[in-house]
Amino acid sequence: MGNRGMEDLIPLVNKLQDAFSSIGQSCHLDLPQIAVVGGQSAGKSSVLENFVGRDFLPRGSGIVTRRPLILQLIFSKTEYAEFLHCKSKKFTDFDEVRQEIEAETDRVTGTNKGISPVPINLRVYSPHVLNLTLIDLPGITKVPVGDQPQDIEYQIKDMILQFISRESSLILAVTPANMDLANSDALKMAKEVDPQGLRTIGVITKLDLMDEGTDARDILENKLLPLRRGYIGVVNRSQKDIEGKKDIRAALAAERKFFLSHPAYRHMADRMGTPHLQKVLNQQLTNHIRDTLPSLRSKLQSQLLSLEKEVEEYKNFRPDDPTRKTKALLQMVQQFGVDFEKRIEGSGDQVDTLELSGGARINRIFHERFPFELVKMEFDEKDLRREISYAIKNIHGIRTGLFTPDMAFEAIVKKQIVKLKEPSLKCVDLVVSELATVIKKCAEKLGSYPRLREETERIVTTYIREREGKTKDQILLLIDIELSYINTNHEDFIGFANCYTEQHLTAGAQQRNTQLNKKRAIPNQGEILVIRRGWLTINNISIMKGGSKEYWFVLTAESLSWYKDEEEKEKKYMLPLDNLKIRDVEKGFMSNKHVFAIFNTEQRNVYKDLRQIELACDSQEDVDSWKASFLRAGVYPEKDQVENEDGAQENTFSMDPQLERQVETIRNLVDSYVGIINKSIRDLMPKTIMHLMINNTKDFIHSELLAYLYSSADQNSLMEESADQAQRRDDMLRMYHALKEALHIIGDISTSTVSTPVPPPVDDAWLQSGSSPTPQRRPTSTVLPPGRPPAVRGPTPGPPLIPAPAGSLSSFVAPPIPSRPGPQNVFAANNDPFSAPPQIPSRPARIPPGIPPGVPSRRPPAAPNRPTIIRPAEPSLLD
């Protein structure tokens, strides 16, 4: 027995989920939970069983559901059940499911009516259900029994609120027909979490157990105590039917017969019963699915658009077509050249924001790494002065020289120029390494064709190696050219103008040296040139003073400042660059930071009580880059001055004053000339590398790479696809068609299903006030059968029955019932037994019509608080 209300919706949802599964995604429809709420023995479990179509829940009197049951319905080709607490076991007999629920409930709550908020999780797999979650909750009770706590009412309400507060849950508020609806706790709790009434459906059970002669017609027609989504009446199996194993199918047939045969419900029988409740819930699920479809459609359409461009080239794909292979080869080689040029020259698209790459790294090599390598060349001042003195003495030979020899100057200068070869060749190596990385990055787009990628990388890398040799030869040639002729007439050389005597030369050299030491990278007047910004850690602050801390540093041509953060609003300190030098610091034993230090050559504190500040970076590359930046600001490594001073002190006592003067003169001239050569090499190195290596490589890729590829292998082997690429193409085409199919299915669902509008709001103030009149049960007929007295239960205050006027079909009619505010019906005499009953007046007449004025009404002195309902007997055959 399946859920017939769901049979139309199941195929549509399954088709949609299959379409999503085919593209490797899940269809997040997130169908609503259905929570069944009501008092004890209101028929909640029976409603749930009818909805599932299986008899599997514990039944009985009193509180039977003592733990929440979370029932997950899962569509499957076979029918079985399994519990979360015993996953390994599959239940095919649903009587065993009931026994397991009872046993698991007793295990946690005991056997004496105890309750627990710990849910039981049950999954039912069936071909007759949708993927839904149903929740059977304990009945609302007020008086504790057995082992139940004193606050049992509040515990159960809190437990229920946890489940029905979710916005996507539908609330079935179950109330038995033989209970006062105005006092329904289920409806009041639903109102708390759903004040608009958009997801609350009233369910009236036990209509067959109402007192004889009464009905719930006004309630079910949503006239009395209305709800926005109205009420649905159901007739469940009785305890006797359950014990007698009455089939759910037979129970549904009996329910249908009841509504068709009952005079108060026959006109709305098509809107009553479990099948209609299923149909209403089915429509709610349909509405939810239709509301979800627009977001699913937009998601699929965006995916489809992103695939369109790539799929275009695959639509008419033929793997063995030579024309296609030739075209693809030409396009890929051309794209490889474009990518290489963009990575070197820079481009606005596909910018790497995580690290420097390509041309930016080569630029750093040219203007930071290489200048720093030149400055970092180790000059041993003591050895240099010794070499100068030996050169002067050897040139003079046996004679004592009166003047400083030029040949000593040339010999020392040439020796220093030769030392430029090592940093220059190292610069070429760094550029070659970076070009190899760029080639690998550009070749990643050729990954579809492994042989083509391999050959392209090999050919271009081989060419770069060839150009590397020629570039190094050219650089060595430049240095040899500098060695071939020492141009002492250079305009920047300190011995060139107006320095005819040694005294003038020495003074000029010293003045020039002083100017060089004080020289900074000073921009135009009024500007402050910011050389570098970045995060550095001051590493040598004691723990008592806060320990190491990271600051935002700003290096200018005049000072080093650090701030709290990169907004540069809160300045911590500003350190002038005068008399500052840099020295290396060994990395700490437990530290992964790379450190360098700044100190003052005049032995002054640099920052607070620190003689030097140690600055830490994450990598050695960052340290070198910062050192190069300090070099641009005129802050040089330590050896440039410290060894200068030490060497001068150690050599002064070993030389006579004349020789010392000559050594100092040549030392200053060497510094001046080597500075000129350094400046020239720093300018020519980037130009030489760009011309002989980088630009030549770009030209080679654009003009000759294709010819080299054709000569290295045949086209078929070069354009042989990798297995991964073939799989990727097939997957892409499959996903493309699956996306189109899913969109088509969504269109079918949109056209084959209809959304029902939300019912208009109703006046449900009766739920908010908490008190309302007791609903009057309407009699099934306004006319009593002839000769049969009315059925009266309990004491009946008020006037006696009054004889009907002559000509009426009945001997007796009921007196008017005292009314309360609200729409109520009244029994009145009527000649036409089939006519609709008249509406009750707002205030009943105290003396019924037809009674002589003098007759007393025989009413008791005080009107009773609750009116007595006179219930007529069963309708006669005239009905």
C-alpha cells in the first residue's frame, strides 16, 4: 500500500535527481519536514501511518509515543526499514519495526511512562515514497503519571518547539473532534512559531466518535475558529480495528464511506479524509519544489554558459582529422608565444596576487639583487692597502719614488674589475632560472598533448641555454673591454680636473669620498621618496618589554619609520639614516625567521636602549631585497666602513708618511674608478641580457619554434591526446548535455505542475486571546422523526418543549438555545425539512413566538454558565 497522493510527484522528483546525479551534483530540494503535533491519544501516529501507508507505530491508550521518532522516507526500489542505533540490521517485517521502537523507547525511558527528548531515527526505504522527513512527537499532557517529572507539560512543549520552529517544517496540528477546539494546545503552539499560519494545517480526528447527533461541519468549513489553511477531517482505525489487524486499505475505504454517507459531511467529502490530506501535503511539496526551481535553473544556466566556449571546439571533434590537428598545433604554439610575452612584459589579465613571477622577478634581479651583489663583493681593506704598497714599491724598484706611480693605480684597478665577473655571471644564472620557470608555466596549457609539451619545453630551454652561453661571453667581453683601457679622463673620475699635485689629488679624493658617504637617493626638493614599504619583525626586544613584534616599516631616502599597521596613522618611531650600517645576524636555533641588523657606526643607541635593531623576514630572499633597498637609501653593509677603519689603523704604523700618503691617494682613486665601472656594468647588464637572451627567445618562439617542432617529430605523434584529456573532453561533453537535459526537466516540471496561491489571512485572534467560546456542535437535521422524542442527555434547564403550530411535520420543536458571541446555528422549526437552517439572531427572544403573553417562562433564577446542547436523534429516511 503506497501513498497515492505522492504518486504523481515521485516520478518528477526522481527524474530531476537523476539529472543532477548524471552531472555529479546533488539536487538540493530540501523538502520540508512534516511534524505531527497534538495531545495524547489524538490520533497522531495513525495520521502518520496513513501517510506512509504502513502499520508500524506502537499503539495504545495514554502516552504511547514517549520519544520523538524522526522518520526518514527514502525512495528505493526495495522496501525495508533500518534504525540508526542498529544500522547493520534491515527490517522487512514492519511488526518487528514496531517492537524495536517499543524496546528502544523502554531502553532509554524505562517502562513506567517516562519520556526522553533523545530521538529515535528510523529510515524507511520504499518505491512508494518521496525523500521526506516525518516527525512523530509525544502527545501534549498536563498531569504527570508514572515516572514522569512534575514539569512534564513544559518538557514536552520545549521538545515539540525544537522541531516545529524550523521554517521548512509543515505542522499538522491534530485535534480530536470530541475535544474543545478552542483549547487545542497543538494549535496554540503552532501559532507561536507560525504566526502567519502559512505552514499550519488543522487535522480533526475521531469524527466517528462524536456524540450522537453532533458534527464538526462549521469547523471543517473553516467558519468557526478559522485557520489560514483550514481543517481536514480524517477517520482513523480504532484500537479494536488495529487489534483485529484491519488493513490500512480497508480503513481508507471505510473512511471514504463515512464521509459520503454522513449528512453533515457528504457535500465536502472530496475535501475530507486521509487521501485529501496527502493531496494537500503533496501540493505543499509541489509549491516548495517550484519555489526552489528558479535558483536551480539559474545555477545550471551559469554552468552551461561557462562550458559553452570550451565545448564549442569539441562539438564537431574528430580525433583523426589532420586538418584539426594542424589548426590546433598552430593555435597552441601561437598561444604559447603570447603567454610567454605577457609573463615577461606584464599583462592586466590573470595577475598573480600571491607572489612575484616572470618579468617582475627578473626586474628585481636587475635592480635589487645584482646591485647588492656588487656592493657585497668582499674588499679586505687591509689586504688592499698592502697590495697597493707592494705595487708602489715594486714599480719603484731599487729607487725611492718621489711621485705616486700610475702603473700601481692601473694594476689595482684591473684586479678589482676582474672581481666583477662573478656577480655578473651569477646574475645571468638567476635570469636563466627564472626564464625556465616561465617556460614551464606557459607550457601548462599544452598539457592536453604530453609529447607537444615535452618537445616545446625541450626546444625552448635548449635555445635559452645556447643564448646563456652567448650572453655570458658578451658580459665577459664587456669586462675585458673595461680592462683593456683605463680611462682616467672620464668626467666622473676624481683625478680628471684641477688635481695636478698629490696634495690636490688627496684633498679632492677625500672630499669626493666624504660626499659619496653622505650621498642619499634624494629626490626633487619638496618630495620624500619612499623606497620601500612592508612588514618586518623587531626581533631583539626583551620579553619584559613585550617581546618580538611585527610592524609596518616605511623606508625613505632620509629615514626608516615604523607604524602599528599599514594604514600608517600611528607612528611608533622614526630613525634617521645618518651613520647607519647593516650587518648580518645568524638565525636563531628555534626560529625560522631570517634576520639582519641595523646599527650606528658612532656606537650610539639606535632605538631606545638598543645599540642595534634586529629585523626579521620570512625568507632570505626578503632579507636580500630589504638590503638592496637600504643600499638605494645609502645604508651600506658593515664591511665597507669597519674594515676600512681597521685596515687604516693597522697599516699606519708599518709605512713611512710618504708611502702612506701615496697608498691613500691610490686607494681613493681606485674607489672612484671602480664606482664608475660599477655604474657602467649596472647599466649594461640588464641591456645585454634583454637583448641577447630574453628578446632573442621571444623572437625564436614566434618565428622558429614551429619549424623546430615539425623537424623533431611528425604531427600525429605531437598531437596525440593524453588519456586524461580524452576523458576530460568526454566528461565535458557529457556534462554539457546533462545540463541541457536538467534544464529541460526543470521546464517540464514548471509546466506540468501548478502552484496554489497562499490562502488569504483569516481572523485567528481566537488563538492569541487564549479563550473563546466552546464551539456548538451542529445537529444533523432540523426536523425530528415523527413520534420519536428528542434525545436529551443530562439535566435540561429551561422551558419545556413547545407544541409546534398546526400543519408542521413535527410534534415538537426545540426551544431556542442561549447563544454566545460568534457565528452559531440555532434549531428552529421549519415546514421544509430540506431547507437550510436559519442563522441564529445575535440575541435570542426571551419568549418564543406563539406563547401567550401571560404564560411564565419557567426559567431558573440564574442562567447557567454553559448552555445545554439538545441533541436530536438520528435522521430519518426523509434526510
